[in-house]
Amino acid sequence: MRLWLSAGSLVWAAAALGGPVEEGFGHFYNLEYDEALASFRQAIDADAANPRLYNHVAQTVLYRELYRVGALESELVSGANPFLRRPKVKPTPEDEKQFDDAISAAMSLANERLAQKPDDVSALYSLGVSYGLRANYNFLIRKAWMDALRDATTARKLHDRVVRIDPSFVDARLIPAVHDYVVGSLPWHWKLLGFLVGFRGDKQRGIAALELIARRGALNREDAKILLCAVYRREREPAKAVVHLTDLIPRFPRNYILRFELVQMYSDLGKKDEALAVLREMEELKRAGAPGYARLAWEKIWFSRGTLLFWYRDFDQAVADFQRVTARPQAVDLNTEVQAWLRLGQTYDLIGKRSQALRAYQQAIRSAPDSDQAREARRYLQAPYRRKDVG
């Protein structure tokens, strides 16, 4: 989340445009997190008292870890209550320290400014971003649900205050929008927590605010669009996600995850040919050595195609793709590996190859015994996988 203040208030954020900060976010949105981190640290060297720069560092450390474990795809925003079902991520001690140090510095600098001027909009906004990032870290990395919700609620209060001071600050509505959507999606008993009293959440209000930021925001516009893609997937409105993805892909051409998301949206829309065309384009980019595609493993493309063909009942080709993925699991993240084994087993069951299916399920369990996929695989050891549209 990048800082922006409207032209009608304190347009100090204009100083962020150009130079290492702009370069850093160019790398960030293209999945080049090490390069982004170097740019943001260069910016800190030139302006060490600026709290938002430390937030940029913390955000980059967080997303680099999520990227490493394959947790950035919106496929993870699925399930009966996905906000409570995230796997715990285990960063290195060095990465944990980098994140904690950056958040601590950002909060300390923002609080120093607020001690001098309690209504300092830029400091309030920066402090809210720090709490929001720590909420994400607690939720996605540490799996500390209560701490995450508490920090998210604090971030929301700070940014609500920013909007009251400066209603034209559209980008400050991002954290309240996400908070509305997440709290509105929680089971009722979670909403009884003391720090959530007064915040009932409202999914539709959250979505509307994200759409506003995607249209009228400045430096948070891309964040809003990317969040909307995940939200629309969860709300079963893939056509709306396609609109944003086709805008984002040419702007961040080295971000191959956006193309994978487009494949999934076309699949959800029943547009198999369009989905396969995107995958063929990715294969061509990979073969041509296009910037950003050297780090994309072929196995990720095969997994995406296998998953698409699995749902479209092209089982022989799906088996071939999943076999290629599972033959070299070290090329992909653990989430992709275990999902490939599970899908391979399910596909074998659907074509009547029970013994091969059992071996695939057992391998899924061995790969990640505590995962949701492993729990699902254990069920299929007892009875074959069946699908209503097959058989």
C-alpha cells in the first residue's frame, strides 16, 4: 500500500514519484522482490526519517515470503471459510527480523510525528499501514488470528480517522474496505470479540469501496484491482476479474501470476479455449526467454493446464500434465506439489485406475501431512473420488 494524499490536502506524497520508490514498486508488482527491497533501502538511505519507506520494506519482505511458498494465487481464497484456514508459513529468522525491525521503525517514526501533531494525516496513514501489514503478517505467516484481527481493527480505526480529516483521500479507504469484507465474511461468533464490537462488517460495502479505489485511487489503485480479482473469484464473479486482469497484465508484464489468474477466470467462465490460449502464450514467453519468465518453472504451467483439463474432463492430458509436475516436485512450491498429487489421484479415480489413485493420495499425504489436501486425500483412501458431472 503506497501513500497518496489528495491534491486538496498535503500532497507530500508526490515526492515518492520517480527515483528508487517508483523503481521499487515497478519491481514489486513484477514479483521481483529482492530488487524491490534494494530500491526501498536506497530510498531509506536518502530519507531515513520517513516512516512509509519502512512500510515498503516490510510489505516487500512479507510478499516475498508468500511468493516463495506459492500463497499469492487467489486459489487460496476458497473453501467454506478461507479466512480461518490458511496454512502457517515458516520464514527464516532473518526475514522475521527484517519485517519486525521495519514495522518497529515505521511505527516509532509515525508516533514521533503524531506526538508533535496528533492530526498529522500522513503519520496517521503510515501508522495504519504498519498495523495493516502486521495484521497480514500475523494472519498469513504466524497464523495468529486474534492478533491479526486486533491489528486490522486498529488499522481500520486509524484510516477511518484519516478519511474523516480528509474525505478526498480515496486511497485511505483501502484498509477499511478490506476490513469490511473480511469481518463481513467471518462466522457470527468471531464478531463477538471485544475489539470487533461496533464493526459488523459488510461485504458489499467493502467491495464497493475497493471498486471506488480501483477507479479513482492513485498509488493504491493496483492494490485495489488485485484484491478485487481475488474477491470476485470468491464471490463467483469471474467476468469482473477478467476486466482488471486484462488491464494489469500489460502494465506488469513480468508478473506471470496475473496470467495464471486469467486462466482460472476464463475457466470459471466456461471459456476453455481462451484459457488454453493464455497458457500457450505463457509457454511462448518461457521459450523466448521473456523477462520474468526464466524464474517460472515449466511445472507451474503444466499444473495450471492439468487443473484446467481436469475440470473440462480431458483426463488423459490432465494425467500427463500432473505426472510431469510430480516427477520433479522440487521445481514447485509445496502447495503446488501436494495439490498436483491430489489432482492426479482424483483423475486416476475418474478413469478407473484405483491402484494408481491410491499411490497418488499416499504421496499427497507424505508431502504435506497437515495440509487440507492431505486431509482430503485420506478420505479418498477409504472411497474413490467421484464427481457429479462424470460417470
